Amino acid sequence: MTGIRELHEWVQDHRDELLADLATYVGIETPSDDKESLDHGLSWLDGWLRDRLGEPANTRHVDGGPHGDIKVYDHPGSGEQPILLLCHYDTVWPLGTLAGWPFTVDGDRATGPGIFDMKSGLVHAVWALRALDAAGLPRPAVRLVLNGDEELGSPASRPVIEEAAAGTRATLVFEASADGAVKTARKGVGLFQVHTTGVEAHAGLDPAKGASAIDELARAILALHALSDRDAGTTVNVGVISGGSRQNVIAGAASGEIDVRVSSADEADRIDAGLASLTAHDPRSTVRVEGGWNRPVMERSEAIIELYGLARDLAAELGVTLRETSVGGASDGNFVAALGYPVLDGFGAIGDGAHARHEHISVTGMLERTALAAAVLHRLGTS
């Protein structure tokens, strides 16, 4: 049976073709907030996928409303349960970014908007399947989900992803790696807003007649930040505040935007209780919390540990040490892991600079990860 080293050699022999596909893909701008560009990008991806992988057994196209549409592809193969592959095609970069920052390869470094997060990852996944075909190895049944709203929190695609996960054996998320490490745990993310009201009055002439909404917000912020517990992996940050009308007016309204990260469901429950307990200091004022949990926690379960072990052992056969890590950021993998399915995240590019101007990938890493993905998919589809 062809081993991972032979798969790696085949991928290396097709380096230029992988880079050509990546160059074309990066050269199609897909900003999260531009529906027309997202439609164009998804249309190109649909044709490219059919050309590279053949016609799928089934497809599903879901309208994303104001966000990018979602496409689900089912390809037949070995194994009773399909392997779910998650890839988002939207990026944080605004339309026109390519004009001053085109796709470029300089030695082992390839750069361009969205290349690390996460356009390279989809190229890995597709060419991994092509490598298996070329080697004459059974291609596992796969269910590929492309969504165009991940950078916005996946508001339209979450139910589609959760439905697509049903009946699958495992999920590989081709998000960028963390300095080469795959992600076996991700924090849950809560996005909340705290709103306070008070009573306006002249700050100099009638201060006693007023009740400051800003004072209430300040007290709420102290209470919110006190909910952080670094040892438990919980952070609470009020990152944006606004309120008041003039310097000499006691504020009648104020608000703050809250980012919460938790490492366990128990901590999420504790935060919920803390938010519910916020009350106004002055009886004439009010405190109200809105928002909710954007993504559930991806906890490092036994099934995830087993999936990581499989990938780690195959990487070792390639002479690569595959590390694992836990990160504070969330992805679409959080949704699947919360349903109890094993997820291996960060299976995409090796590089750096997500959401930054120094965004880049390692070409050597791209070839290595493509071969590793092929080996993992083969093993999952036949064991």
C-alpha cells in the first residue's frame, strides 16, 4: 500500500499546480461583507471543485441572505460514514485589497489576502483527495461544506453545518494552524451588550435630580471584568463603550460591548449567571444585557484526542512532529464538537498573519499538510 511518504512525493511533484490553483483562488476577492463578490467567488469554486474532484453525488445550495451562500457537496467513497470537511471562503479583507497586495511567491513564502485564513486550506483538502486518486487508494466518502460568513460568526451557515455533521465519522477543519499545531480545543465565544439608562439633569445646577447612566455602566464594567478567571480559561472584556450627550449633562444612556471567552460549558453557565445578576445601583436607573453565545465551547474530548493521535502518528511517518494546542479563537468546528462529533481543527496552512498585512503561508508546509490530509482521510475511510 502506498504510504504517506509516497503521497508526499506525489504532492511535491505537483507543487506548481497547487500553487497555480492557490494563486487563482487568492486572486478572487471574497470579503465577508460584499455579497456580489462572495457570489462570484462561490461560482468559481463550484466549477473548480467539479473540475478537480469530479461531479458530486449530491449538492445543496443554501441562500445566505445578506451573507455569503453555503454550498454542501457529497462525494461517494469508502467507509460507511462520510468525513466532514469544513472550509469557509470569506475573508476579512475589503474589496480592492488585491490591487496593492497581489498573490506573491518568494522562496518558501507565499502571500496574499486570505491565503492563510483560509484559502490555502481548501486547496490542501482538494489536492489531498486528488493524491489518493493518483495513488489508487480508496477515497473516503466526504461531505464538503463551503460557507461565506465564518468571519462574521456564521449566522447563516451554523444550522447548515450542524445538519451536515449528522451521521459523519469525523470532521477536519482546514482553518490555519497555530504555528504548525492543530487545534484540539477552542474556547466558546459570547458577544453581549450592556445597556444602562439614567435620568438626565444639569451637572452643575441640578446634580441631585440626575441619575448617571455612565456611573451605572462603570459599575457594571467592574462587575463584568471581575467575572474573568484566567486559571479557568475565562476572559471577559468590555472593549467598546459609549454614552452621554454633553460634558455638563448627567448621562441618560450608555452602553458597552462585551467579548467573553470560556473553556468549558460550566464556565459559560457561570457567566450567564453573572450577566443575569447585573442590577442598577440607583433605583431610577436600569441595566439590561443583550446578546448571546456566538459559538459553543470545543472541549478536548476523548474522541478528539483519538483523532489527533491518528494524525500525529501519520505525521511522524513523514518525519514531522505534529503538535496540538488550545486557542482562544473559535471556528465552525466549535459547532460540530458541541454536538459530540470528533473534530480536528487547524488542519490547514502553516504560516502566520491571520487578519494582518503580513499574512503568509509556507509552501513547504502546504505540500506537507496536503500529504498528511490525504493519509488521514485514507485511514479514516478504511479503518
